Amino acid sequence: MYDQNLPRSALGITSSQYPGHGISNILAGMQAGFTTFDGAFAGLGGCPYIPGAAGNIATEDIIHMLHEIGIDTGVDLAKAIATARRAEQLVEHTGSGHVLKAGRCEDLTTEKAKRQNNRTSPVVAARTEK
């Protein structure tokens, strides 16, 4: 149980990706006043209680989300992504990180969408018009 006398800034949150709510749990924790969050590069790790579960939330996914909502983390996302890719190589296992699979939001462009015959979302169009 949470001790109301203990400041939330003295606590941290560890959120797994099972069942895919890791980022939303981090955001809810931020809204509740928490400022420290655990992650694992490439989302490596796992859950001994749920075989096949995604495991830990990827550090690079947390950083990406924070940057996308305008929070300067002081962390170079490109270096975090490179570190996550290296971690996957070292353990010879593909992680569960979404940024590694899909890329950063800023990598999406109307030109890429056109090449793929996709419609461009209004959000992507607004970003590329700047």
C-alpha cells in the first residue's frame, strides 16, 4: 500500500508490456506525479509467471514517447536505439521495442507514405509541412 507521507518523487514505476499497456502505464504514472520509470533496452527481459509475455517496456519506447509529448529527457534517442539494437545482437534475441520495429514518428513522411501507396494521416502531414 502506498504511504501518503512518502513523496512520489522518491518512488519509481516498473511497467511491463503485458498485455501491451506499458506506455499507457508510464503516462498514467506521470499524471499521478511519478518521475522515475524503469525500462530495458529493446524491451529485453521477460516474465517468469506469464510464458511468452512481451516482458519489459523498451527504454527507447519510453524516451520516444516523452520526446513526442514535448518532454526533453536529455537522452539522445538515436543513441538509445543503437544501444537497443546492439543489445539484441549481444543476446541473439529480438526484443519487443516498438520504436525498433516501426521507427520514430519523425521518420514518417508524406513521401514514404506515397511510395507505399498509403494515405497520409493529418498528424504526419502537419509534421512534414513544417
